[in-house]
Amino acid sequence: MGDTERVTTLFGVRYPVVQAGMIWCSGWRLAAAVSNAGGLGVIGSGSMYPDVLREHVRKFKEASSMPFAVNVPMLYPDVEKHMATIMEERVPIVITSAGNPATWTSRLKDAGHIVVHVVSSVKFALRAQEAGVDAVVAEGFEAGGHNGREETTTFVLVPLVAQALAIPVIAAGGIASGSAMLAAQCLGADGVQIGSRFACAAESSAHGAFKQRVIDAKEGDTTLTLKELAPVRLLHNPFYQQVQEAYRSCATVEDLKALLGRGRAKRGMFEGDLVEGELEIGQVSAAIDRIQPAAEILAEIMSGYRRALQAMARTADTSAGS
Amino acid sequence: MGDTERVTTLFGVRYPVVQAGMIWCSGWRLAAAVSNAGGLGVIGSGSMYPDVLREHVRKFKEASSMPFAVNVPMLYPDVEKHMATIMEERVPIVITSAGNPATWTSRLKDAGHIVVHVVSSVKFALRAQEAGVDAVVAEGFEAGGHNGREETTTFVLVPLVAQALAIPVIAAGGIASGSAMLAAQCLGADGVQIGSRFACAAESSAHGAFKQRVIDAKEGDTTLTLKELAPVRLLHNPFYQQVQEAYRSCATVEDLKALLGRGRAKRGMFEGDLVEGELEIGQVSAAIDRIQPAAEILAEIMSGYRRALQAMARTADTSAGS
């Protein structure tokens, strides 16, 4: 069973809840709201130009004195500039994803940052641990956005990673409630990362039309696709249907790249173009039913967690004799 | 949180653990070993001729006086004959899958059988409840063998189904340990169904070479494929590579049907042909590391469950003041 204190101590936060760094959703407003409410707020730098990231970090600092992180997808073309900003601005925690953790971890650690790496397999989790990261986020197939090729789900991935690693493990993918957080802890997670539900927070910078589409989403409305490029979980919409049509007509990788083009995620999630945009969200969107302030989301998750934990304790009492 | 007593009371068993009815693995030997150890043993009729099913039911009765079930995939060509055998032999519990629960539920209920239906979505779960089944098995994307088209994982599916239904919910997919069983209960499951681990039981009728391949399986070694026919999760082997090759060359549904042919599952799982056979198993095969008697598997799962529950209760005590 996971130990939530390992995560709260590492990050210096009250609750073992990390808000996922999501492109076009998680600027300083969302991150500050989460950090001020006791979680770990994360600025998602993958959709930001270098100067925009600096602006968000500074605005965060004006809005909150609590710990926070910046998420950096290492495939980002200007990754050097982002890392320079992070070091200059003394961002306490860096969450790296989509790349080799060996490239940046020791430089960041030497500069005094806490480093977390996102993984989708035990193999990459072990590699991250060897690279010296402080913790990993183990992200299952059900998570939104970019995802691993192995398609291992949260239920299978988290116990395997938790068993293999000595460092703390944060579970991601499919988690939007306190009882799911407790379930992740049963599987060995020391904390959780929550994306989709915070994408629908009032403070999320996503377009209102995108948030409403997420709220309306039913089970089966998302699919992990474009595996030949970089696997990504998308909400079904006319653009997704075009991708399916391309597969049916046996599209090549080049065809898929041409179809995807550039800027589709911004168009969908930030500009609210639900027809031509790329709409990244997790399977758990099926369980999300309203826009709420981030603090309210976090409070609900924590009270749900405590209720579930107390229910567990009562079950343990009842079955003590069996 | 799920209530395990709902499942133990419904089936009249000691533990809320259902052994999955798996083709070529679960004959009377495995089912009797599980039922005698306190779980619900299940004969998988999908790979049996009608007279073979009758023989297995009779042999079960000689080997055990405990409750048991027969699993019937309703796409089975001789489903009428299987149902006649089940009624004549007064099999106490019937688990139906892969078809419309309305077709058989009321006839089975009128004849005094307990009926359970396997679902992969809330939509089908509600349909099963309306048809009058006594419980559902909610099976996630990570499960082995045939699976839903929505690709909803256990972590996302179980809470949605448990919230929508009044009848008991049994979680399936990704569960092979006591802590995973407790996690499923956190998500709302009243019991669990375990397949892959029992496929490797000493009493499983699968070929030894198949069991060894499952034990050797690492994460990422299974994939849900052949979605245009009926989605099925397969272990990677030369046959699976042929399927991938067919996709790369833009195979039609007819091409895929021709490639699959007939009898591949028997060839792989029962005859041990790891090259040309179809090897059905769940993602959790990555966590299975040995062949054990079914009673030992069940005892380990239950002691792991109790340990996890006690650890939870201690956490609840510690965090009571927070």
C-alpha cells in the first residue's frame, strides 16, 4: 500500500494530489488555485513559448507562495530555453515527460530542483530512477493526451511500478475522485495526478466549449489513436472521424502527419473549435459532470478520500474475525 | 465502496472471488478446485461441445458439492444445447457473455438459476439489469480474451457501473492479487473475477507451454487486436505478428477472417502451439510468476486482501485527525 506522506513530504504540500500539466489548460491561474488549496499546482509548458512560460511562472509567484511545478515535455523544440527559465526562476519542482530522463535530471538536481518523470512502463520507470529522479508519475492507458505505446492500464501499471521502484510513485490515468485515489493507494501509489477533472476547473485556460464537451462526454467517447506518430487519447469529433477515415483507407505515416498538421490541439482546446480541433482528454471524462473552482474539486476529492478510508476501516473491523 | 457480502450471499460462497470462465483453461478440474477452496468455480463452455459440457458438469458434481457456474458466450453456435444441459443438470449459476442478456435471462431465472452477465459499458450493464440478471461482471480493457469495443479500463468502468446499477457488480480485468481486489472494492465492486492467474493454476486445462509463456510475459506483451472481427487481447507471438503485418498491408475484414481461420485458440492454449496459435491472456500476465494450485492462489489473494485492508485501517487511524 502506498504512503501518501512520501509525496506530501517530498513536495511540501498538504495533499498528495498533483494537478496534471496539461497543454492549453494549465497556466498560472489553475496552478495557483490548486497550490493555494493544498495540492501541487503544475504549469504545463508544452503549449507555451519560452517568454510565455516565464510570464506564467512570475504570475504564479504573485498569486501563490506555495510549492508548484512546471511540466516539460522533453520533445518540446525549445526545451533548452524552458529549462533555463525554470532554473533562473527557481521553480521548485520539474515534471519531465516524453523523453529520456537522463538528459536533464542531474543538471536540474544539481541546481536544487526536485525532479519527477512521467512513465508508462516499469522499464522506463527504472530508467528514471537510475537517472536520479525523486519520484515518477505512472500513467495508465486511460489517461488523456499523449500516452505510452504499451497500453498498460492504471490498474496493471501502478502495482508493477510500485513494486519495482524505491522512490515514490504517483498514479495517473482514470482518477477523478477520492475513492479512486484510495484505490490507487491500494495498488501501491503514494499520491495521484489528476488531469481531466482539473481541465474542467473554472481556472483552467481551456475554452468553455471544450470544457462543456468534456462534461458531456460519455464512456467510449475517447480513443487512443495516431499510434504511428505519438499515441494520443482524443475525444471523438469530426477531426477524429477524419483520422479514422484515413486509417480505413490505409493512410501512411506521412498521410497522418499531413492530416494532423500543426496547431490542432490549440484550435480545439484553447480556441474551442470542436470540429477541426484535437480534443485531448482522459476516459474518466465520462464521470465529470460540471465546471467547478479548483479548490472545490480538491476539497471534494479529499473528503471523498477520507469517507472511503473510513468505510474501509469499518470493513476491516467487521471482517476482523474472518 | 463495494460490499463483498452481496456477492458471497448471492452465490453462497465464502469468498467474493469468481474464477473467470476461460476457453481451454477452465474445465471441471479448475472449477472444482476453486469452489472447494471457497471461491466460485466456473466451467467455461465456450470451447466445449454440448456433450463435453455435460461431462464436465457431472465431473464437477463428483468432485465438489459447492456452488459453481457455467459461463456461456451467447455467440456460441450451439447455445440452445448448452442452455438445455445447464437446466437439466441444475447448474446453480449461469454467467452469460457476448450477446443480448434479454434472450436467456428470464427463462433461466424461471428455471431457478442465478444469472450473471458480463458487460464492458454502463449502457450494456443497464440493459442487463433491465433483463433481470442478478449481478454483472464489469470487465475492463486490460482483461484477456474477448473484450468491449469502448476500451474502457477497469479503473474507469467499475465506478461508472457501480454508480449506475442497483444489483451487485463484480470487477474484472487487471486483478490478480488481494490488494488489487481491495482497490476494486474502493472503486465500488462487490466482488472480483480473476482470469489470467487461474489460467496458470495447476488445475487449468491449458497446455503447459502456454502457461509458461504467460508466466514469462512482460508488460506490453499483450494487445487488444482484431477489433474489426471481435476485439480480443492476445499475447504477442508469430501469429500476432502476422495480424500486425496484415494491418500494415491494409487487410480487409475478409482478409483478417481468413488469416484467423478456425481453431487457433485451441491450437495455442490447449495444444501449446506458441507459433501459430492464438494466445488469449490479460495485461496482468506481467505480474504472474508461477504455476500454483488454485487453492493456494485463492488463499494468497485472500490473505493479501486482509493485509491490505488492515493497512488501510491503520492509515485511517493515523489520518483520523487530519
